[in-house]
Amino acid sequence: MDVFAKNPAKKFVSDYDVLREKVEALRRLGYERIVVTIGSWDLLHIGHVRFLTKARSFGDALVVGVDSDRGIKAYKGPLRPVVPEQERCEMLCYQTPIQLITIVDDIDEKGAWQYGLLKTIPFDVFVAVEDSYPKKQLEEIQKYVKKLKVLPRQAANTSTTDFIQNTVKRHLDEIYKRVLNN
């Protein structure tokens, strides 16, 4: 039984030291393999949910890092994220594969992740999507975890960026047609 099932809001922990204590408590409760993954989770879609379910299958508990708004802007540009970080965290609280959630905001002035979460908490497995991290970064992640799992995208042709671009394109096409017809 998931210890957070009755109160999903308790899954969110902003302080890494407190998160480490909660992970240690999970271990004492018999959750032997702790899995972690990190992402933007902007406009939660089926690929995200399948990925989270698959990630959880590699252990007994899943900790999810949520890229901060500041981090996403650094990675994906000034128009992202679409959904603010607190709302993304809250949506993830209701996803059953997840035991704990935290914000990941330790990026330097160039937007490079500093691995604070992995340096603070000993995780057993880190799960990544195959095209989310360059090879050099995966090698760095590997230093902090016992096992690295790299998965393919869990839904073909499904990404938040594609959703946004296709929706904007359809709307612009419709506006353009209306302008031409007037």
C-alpha cells in the first residue's frame, strides 16, 4: 500500500534534506529500490503517464523531479512552461505511480543542471527518456546512482512541444483562411 495514497498533497517536498529523510523512511518501510526521474511534465499527456508507470516498474518507489519554471525557460525558451511549476507538481501528486515529488531548480547561469538532487539522496535507479540528455550528461548522472535506465518515448508522435506547435499552427491556419475569405 502506498503510504501517500490517502493524502496525495503530502507527496510534494521542496527541501532536499527533508526529501532524503522521507526516502530513508520509505526504505525502513520496505521500499528497497528507490527510482528517480526528472522532467518538465508540462501539459501532462499519455506519454508522460506511460513513462511514469514504466519508471516505477524499476523499483518499489518513484521520486519525480519537476523542472522549475526558471529551468524550463532556460531549456525550452521564454514561452514555456505552459503550466506553472506548482500546478505541474500538484497534477503529479495525483499520479499513482509516484510516491514523492520535488522541484529541480539547481541550474547554473547557462542552464546546466548541477545534480543537487542526486548528490543529496542516494537513489538506486535513474530513469531517462532516450533523447532528453546528451551522452556526457548521462555519464555524469551515472556517477550518482546505482543504475541508469534509458527508455524510448512511451507514445509515438506525442510531445508537449508538438502539441503546442500543432495547435498554434492549426489556429494560425484558420485565422489565415478567414482573412483570405474576407
